[in-house]
Amino acid sequence: QVQLVESGGGLVQPGGSLRLSCIGSGFTFSNYAMSWYRQAPGKERELVAAMASFGGSTNYADSVKGRFTISRDNAKNTVFLQMNSLNPEDTAVYYCSTFHMTRQWGQGTQVTVSS
């Protein structure tokens, strides 16, 4: 079955950086677009960034453009989210996702931006 396992979250000060990773298994990773979503307390889950199957195209939420970068290493079945210039509004649980028959989700990793 499809498994997505995120890592790399934590506590960071405003202006800091974090790099999230997500390893996928149970499907042919390179054939699927991969996405990062986030959900802050009391808010709906929102798309943060997405990347096409072979890394050709990307799209970002307006709120993270210029600060976050999605990338992937198909040889390692891994998608990354480099997050720079973090601010408290970026505090959320971040989820890795793909659409394989249905929308698939990882367990999430907490990112907290606070001084």
C-alpha cells in the first residue's frame, strides 16, 4: 500500500529555515506528482507546493512564493520542501501527498515558528 513518511519538522525562530523530506513507497514514485500541504490550528488544509512527476513544473501558494522550494529525487523516492524566511504564520502541520487512486497523505510533521 502507499506510504508517505515526512520528517524534518521542528521549532525554528522567525527568519529561520527548515527542510522537510517525504519518502514514498508502495507506488512508482517517479510517475506521480507530489505535493506539500499544511494545516494550521483552526484552519483548513491548504496546498503549499506541488511538483510534476518528473520535476518539470511546480506551483506554489502565493503566501510562500519566493520563500519555499519544492524538489524531488526520484532515485530516492523523496520529495523535499525547503522553507526559508519562515514566519509565525507558517506554523502548521505539514503533509506530503500524492494522488494514487485516491488522495494519499503522510502522517504530517509539525513546524513551529516562534521566538
